[in-house]
Amino acid sequence: MKFEPLVSPIESAPSSSAGFTLEAAPFAGQTFTVTFRVCENPVCPCGAVGFECHSQPPTDSPVRFDLDVILRQINTQVAATPAGVALGRAFVAEAQEAQWEGLRHFFLATKRRQMETMNLDTLVVDLPADVTSGGGTMVAYREIFPWAEPLKFTRDGEEWLVDDQHCVQPGCGCTETALAFFRVPAGNVAIAEPLQCVSLLYHDYVTSKTSVREAHRGSLAPDDLMSALRSAQPDLVPLLRLRHDHLQQLGRRLMPKPGTTTAWPGSPLPGDSLQAERADWQRQPPPPPVGRAPSRPGRNAPCPCGSGKKFKRCCGAT
């Protein structure tokens, strides 16, 4: 397939349109121009890019289909016409590594531009249920924003991924981030088991103090981990501060307000035998903040193994 990205309307941004010519039947020799579109919600977990294709020279109405550029297949969540399905399958069959990487780059760059201008006061998003129900106060940034730039580094030829979690409790003034470090298998080969957290550090991005919460045998020393992360991410401090601020803004809007109570299990009606017990339960002080387990990313987040697939379709499938 011959594929030629057209000029981008935004300087330094990836092209939002292209032209391609297919080689195999039933579209052999046919040329199309295509305009790409991406969902405008920066927290939407799907990896879909919409194609609006015009044949050249123009003859019929546009043909539309969606491709999941992470899974490299037709996006079945969006219904397409028979013509769109046929053209989409033909594109998938002939697309080469360079085309898939170009589409993936366009998708990620678009999502990250959306994050730069998103309005956190109106963003359609839900915090994890265990956090809003009082089971914890820390949320992984990429569980909410799955397309954010991952924190990663290379040390002694080994690839590492870092999952950063932040407190979303309204009114909390902490400046600590939970950093879970994952060692990636050599060659980014998909593995049968999910990646395991080998070291969990609590890092205060204001005081630069770091404490060890969990460390497995074979992990690097905490100072070495932080040094490698800082070297790979020179803007680590402002980045953690920004991510914490994003999640805190969502927490102020989405976490239960002080003085409110969580629904009693079973929702007993007023006057029943559980009413007094429910009142006692509601007077109990809230549980202390508990960090959430950092060893598994969100189901719809890119898999930490580097395969490019969603976690639930890769390492999380087990």
C-alpha cells in the first residue's frame, strides 16, 4: 500500500489527513484521501481513529470506518456500513508497520493535546469505585488518563515503567506520590503473567524525601531508582505536581463531600430494625487513607509490557 501523509494544518502536529492507494482486490489501484478524527474526550479508553475516505477522482459519498490503532484492527464498537467494513479490512490487510506507528503517533499526540486544554470541572470521568466508597484515597494517574505519557527509564540495559499514584482526598495538603516501579521483560515481549511491582516508594515532590513502602529481592536500591527516573524525566517535579493537581481537582468534584454518608448496605428503610444500627455505623469515623494496590494498571490502559495493546487484552487477560 502506498501511503502519503498530507500537510498538517497545525505546525509540528502530526498530519490529520493522508492519501493511500491499495494494491489488492477488490480495491487494486484505487486511491483514497482520508481525514482522521479522534474522540474529543481525553479520558476515553478506546484507541480508535475514525477514517472518512473519499475516492480519487471523487465519485461517490465518503466511506467511513473506525480502526483501533492500538490493537491494529477494525473497531467493532462502532457500526460501519458494508462498504466501510470492506475498505477497513482492505486497509488493515495492507497497512505496514510504518503506517500503524504513524496512526498511533497521531492518536497519542491528539489525546495529549486534548489534555492540555481539558476542563477538569466538566470532564466526564469516574474515579475508581473503591476510592469513592472509602476504600482508599490514592488514584493512579494513567488509570484516569490512559493516554498520558508514561514514566519510564532504562538502567543497565533494562526497561522500567513507573506508575504514579496521587491522593484525591478533598482538603488534604499532602505532597507525596506513590511510585510503583515495574521491570519490563527484555525485548518488550508479551508475557503470560501481569507485570509485578518490584519496588514501591513514597516520594515527596516538595521536600524530595523518599521512603520505601515495599521492595522485592532483586530490585534496585531506592536512590538508584529515583536517580534513573530523574535522569530520564528532567521535569519530574513539575510533572508530578501537575498530575497531583489534576487528580485533586477531580477529587474535589467527585469525592463524597464532608458530612455526607455512604449508603448503608442493603438500604434499610426508616423505622426498620436496622435503623439504630445504621445510625451508629454512620457515626463511625472515616477509615484512614489507604493506598490502592499498584501492581496492576487500569484494564483499558496500555499494557505496561510495551506490546501496545490494552492491559485487559494482553497481560491482564490472565
